[in-house]
Amino acid sequence: MTTGEPVRQRPGASVSRWPSPIFVGLVLATAVSGWALWNRSGPTGLTAFVFVACAWVVSLCLHEFAHAMVAFRSGDRTVAERGYLTLDPLKYTHFAYSILLPLLFVLLGGIGLPGGAVFIDRRYLRSRLANSLVSLAGPLTNILLAAVLAVVFTAFAPDDRVHVEFWGAFAFLTFLQVTAAVLNSLPVPGLDGFGVIQPYLSNKVLRKVGPIAPYAVLMLFVLLWIPPVNQAFFSIVGWFLALLGIPGVYIALGQQLFQFWMG
């Protein structure tokens, strides 16, 4: 996600472009928990939970990094000063977006919602197209990640009957990427889909949208609990997953392992 809150340039501010130790730690935690799940070391449900949760946060960092990198290339140098190019999840902090909503979406509904927030100073972006590309970069990252995960899954999982739990968690992680891409592409204020079209909307339309913008994502969350809306959303997600070759039985297994406390 991105926001358009302007920030001030700070001459001489220290700028790091190295991956943060937290991000490196998350990658290592993903690898270690994945290895443990592959070898069935420790409680399967808990291990699957750690693997999916850590990998999801890694993908969240990559999603927000993509926003920041495109903004940086388009003229906004403040993203570097704010640490957005370091992949540090603590830099993408907004309580509602970063913690509360993603937790509720994944734990209750099994929906992946990229939850970070990068503050883009859009005064520095060179064009309306640049504004749209900054917003589009996030969902495209989720699509790319889903495609990569699907390639690995379809290449190795179908003939592997030994590591079914691992591939279940892997499929559920792919499912989260697809749900994130679909959900975040909706033209709803607060989501990237709206950010793509926002530069082309009139001031009159933006003034009308303004009062509801802070609550739009919450309203969307409520709508997703309505059966017809829920079914329509997951039908779209299911179509994309079928296109990627991810069987529903593996996704269901992965979600069951991830939500082990509900079993």
C-alpha cells in the first residue's frame, strides 16, 4: 500500500540500501522452518505456521519495497531516507494496516492483505503515469511471487508423496499471494487498485471519496463476510489458482496446518 502524505527532505540524512538484519532474519527463519517442515522436525502445525507467517512477512516487505523502488526511480528520494529500500518491516508501520487488518484477514478469513504502508511524497513524482506505476508495483510483486511459487509447486509437488505437509503450506502461501493481488487490485480507497486510477480522477470525485477513504478497507472487510460477495471473491481467486496449477486440496491442507489451534 502507499499513501500520499508529503514528507520533508532531510539534507545529509543517513541512507542505507542494504537489507536490514530483521529482513535477513525473516528470510533465515523462513528457510529454517521450511527445512523443519520438510523433515517433519517438531510439531507440524506450529512449524507450518512459522514457515507461512515468516514467508508472508518477507513477501510483505518485497511488496512495499517495490512501491518504494518505483517511487525512488520516479523522483521521490525521501523513500530512501525513510528506510523503505532496506526491506525492514518495521519501517512499513501503520498499526491498522500493518498489524490489525492483516492479522484479522489471514487468521479469520485466510485472505492475504499486504499490510504495510509506505509514505510517498507524490510532489516529486514526474507524471501521472509514474503515480500509477508506484501503486501498481505492489500487486505486480504479489503476482510475480505467486507465479514463482506455482512454478516450483507444479515442478516438484505432484510426484512427491513424502513431503505433503510442506507442499500444503507452500500451496497456502501461494494462495495468500493470489488473494493479496486480487484484493489489493480492487479500486477501493486505501488499496493499490485505487492508487492506480487516482491520478486520473477529477478533484470533484476525490473530494467525494475523501470522507470515506479512511474506512473503505474496513467496509470491504465487512462486505467479504457476506456470502454472495465472499463466493464471488473466492471464485476469482480459485480461477487464478487453477490457472497456476495449485490444487485446492493442498491449499486446504496448508490452511488447516497454519490454523493449527483451530483443529
